[in-house]
Amino acid sequence: GQQVMQIPQYQHVQEGEDFTTYCNSSTTLSNIQWYKQRPGGHPVFLIQLVKSGEVKKQKRLTFQFGEAKKNSSLHITATQTTDVGTYFCAPARGGNEKLTFGTGTRLTIIP
Amino acid sequence: DSGVTQTPKHLITATGQRVTLRCSPRSGDLSVYWYQQSLDQGLQFLIQYYNGEERAKGNILERFSAQQFPDLHSELNLSSLELGDSALYFCASSADRGRYNEQFFGPGTRLTVL
């Protein structure tokens, strides 16, 4: 079956600190998506990465796709209370490109 | 607002019962996905429909079934309910054209089995 590890499972940071979550696969991925779910909310699409070594930025968020297309990361600079939530990676593979969500990283911010 | 609607918002029922969850995708989206999210758990993919046909199956129990109708709305049927079926059930839709298909999630249906 698909082996996708997302770490850490939980992260508590002081407001203003940086935060990084990692998504690791045992097999090569065709692309990867990232979603954010606020407490009590539904997952919301953030970004999709397709190319090997791709780096995309959205304001304080930086997304990377590994050279071997087996891992990805999301880095948030200078966290704010609005960043609270669970971040999921969703790697897709070839074939029917079915999305399988990672276990998620729950970020809490200490004001 | 993602454009995906789900009804009902909340559902409380008893063990052994049967319920139907409904999802209307975004206008124009052909794919509908169903996910289960238990308390503090990740998203478990259940099943995907594309333009009325089943396209992919995940960890869906035999007690559960789904379908997508000609107007593209979808229903998830859960039968012989057990306490462990209590969860948040999300529907998502995507345009599913080409390789780059973000999913738009509905607000979810919270199912409580007593």
C-alpha cells in the first residue's frame, strides 16, 4: 500500500517562530498537494507541486518538492495565530492519480 | 465558501440504523470524493466517483455504499451503523481534467452514532 509519513504529528510554537512540516514517501510521487484545515473547518487547498526540486512561495509559506520527488516540505516563517490548524500533504501517484492524504501536522501557536 | 454543499450538517442516530449523506459538487466539477475523519484523525479516503461512475475505492466498508447521480450530486449510504462510525464525513469535488486537480471540500456532515 501507499506509505506516506508526515512529521511531526504535533507542533507547538511561540508566535513569531518558524514552523516546518515534512511529508515523506517511500515511492516516487507524480505530484503533491498541500491542504490546511482550521479547527472545526474543512480542508482547504493551498498549493500543488509537480516538478522535481520545485519551490513555491505564498507570502510567509514556502513549499518544496524534493529532487527525487519522494518528499516535500511546508515552511512557515514568523508564525501568526491565523496559521493555527492541521496541515496535510496529499501525494498523488501515477495511474488514476488518486489522492491519499498524509496523517497531518497539527500546529498550535502560543501567543 | 468552496461551492460544495453537504446535508445534513449534523446527524444523530442509533446503532444498527441506516443514514444517507448528500453532497452537491461545485458547478462543473465531475469528480466527487468521500472522506471519513474520526476525532483527531486524518482524512481517510472512502470512494471517488467521476461523471456517474465509480473511479477509485479506498478504505470503504462493505456496509457503506455510494453513488453519483446524473445531475452529479452524490450520496453516501451508511448502514448497520456502529459506534465506531461516528465521525466527520467530508465530500470533495474536483474538475478532474488533466493532472492538476485541487479538491474543494464541503463543510462536512458530523455523524454521531449512539
